[in-house]
Amino acid sequence: MPWNRIPSFVAITDVGPPVGKASVVLRIMINTPTEQTPHEPPASPWRIKAEMAQYYRCDIRTITNLMRRRILPFVKIGRLVRFNPAECDEAMQKFKRRSSFL
């Protein structure tokens, strides 16, 4: 296997002395998936603008317009903008209209 084609799950653990025609002997260890799983951070209730647009199935520009009109509550620190979906759902309930047939 060429050096540039060693898969990422293979770790080179030891390089042995030259044997015969082979110039390098490698002992490789295959990592189990449990060793490679990264630590996931705790789930946060805060969402970015694109996630809120996907949540409401609308365009990002619509979310921006709702922000400008102060309909959707958001937190802004510098250029960082975050939304709490529970608070946004509560704010959107104020604009819910009943059907005239009920």
C-alpha cells in the first residue's frame, strides 16, 4: 500500500528493521470505532439564522426581515446572531389567525 494511500483509521505503531528486500516493516493497528468517536458538546437551544430559516421553511431573507421588524426575538453579540426556537415559536403565535369557518 503506498504511503499516500494509508486509510485514516490505520495508525503506524512501530517501524522495524529492514528485512530482505523490504526496506521498512510496519506493524499497524486498526482503531475500533469506539476509540475514534469524538466527544460531542451538549446540545444547545440556540440556532443560527440558516437553521431558523430551515426550521420555518422559509428563506434566510425572511428571517432577516422578521428580525428587523422585531417579530423574532434574537440575541446579538457583535456580529454573532442566535435564536432560541422556543421563544421564536412563542412570538410567532401572536400572529396566528383563526379560520373564518370555525
